[in-house]
Amino acid sequence: MKCLSCNKRIAKDRREYIQLFRRPELCKQCSTETPRMVLMEYGHKTAGYPVIVPQGAEDKALRCYRRRR
């Protein structure tokens, strides 16, 4: 599999990610995706669950997360 933008070979791990999540066939250098922030929410005792923070709301989420602690 080759990158649609620069025509270089895509690494094996990246190819698996692309196929699994149905992403555009771009290498890591050409991709415009950014990592997302995930916080753990412990609403009741020990049964925590992950909360994916939307893009642009990281600062607000961190303030709320720290305040609740």
C-alpha cells in the first residue's frame, strides 16, 4: 500500500490502523489527524470509564477534571 499524497510505502502498523478504522491511505507524515485526549471518569466507586474529549475543549475538560478531584 502506498501513500496517496507522497507515494511512499506505508508501514505495516499504519496499514493495519488504516484498514481497521477505515481511514484515508496516507502515511504518518502526510496525515493531518491529531491525537485525542481521553480522561477516565469514576462516577461510582471503582467502575471507571473513558471519556473522549472533543477537539478544542481540552483546557475546559482539564479544569473540570481537576476540580472534581
